[in-house]
Amino acid sequence: MTDLTEMSTNSGHAQEPQSAQHQGVDGRVVALAVIVAVSAAAAFVVARSLLGRRAPDPTSTRIQSLIDEANQLLRSLDEQKRD
């Protein structure tokens, strides 16, 4: 009986360092997850800023000017219909 009591007492003490060890591991996992999340967010911001700084394409500029001209012509046609 004494052996069983000592075993149960020893098993209780053996679990305490493991739970403290698990808390340390859990803290490291959380810290690592935060570092990964911050790094991913920073990479996303850098990628977005680099993609937004491209020089305007001459073709895109010409297409936009044609669209603006077409819109202006449509407005003038609408005004002529109203008169």
C-alpha cells in the first residue's frame, strides 16, 4: 500500500513539470504564430505597394481616353435628344 501511495504521489509530481513544459511550448507556438502572421501581413503590404507603382501603359492610357471620348459623345447625344 505504501508503494501505491508513493506512486500516486510521484505521478502527481511528475505531471507538474510536464504541464509547465506544455505551457512553455504553447507560449512558443503562439509567439511563432504571431511572428508568421506579422511577416505575412508585411509581405502582403510590400507586394501591394510594388504592384501599384507600375508605370502607366500607353495602351491603357489610350483606351481610357477613348472611353472618356465615347462617354462625352453619349452625353452630347442624350442632350440632343432632350432638346
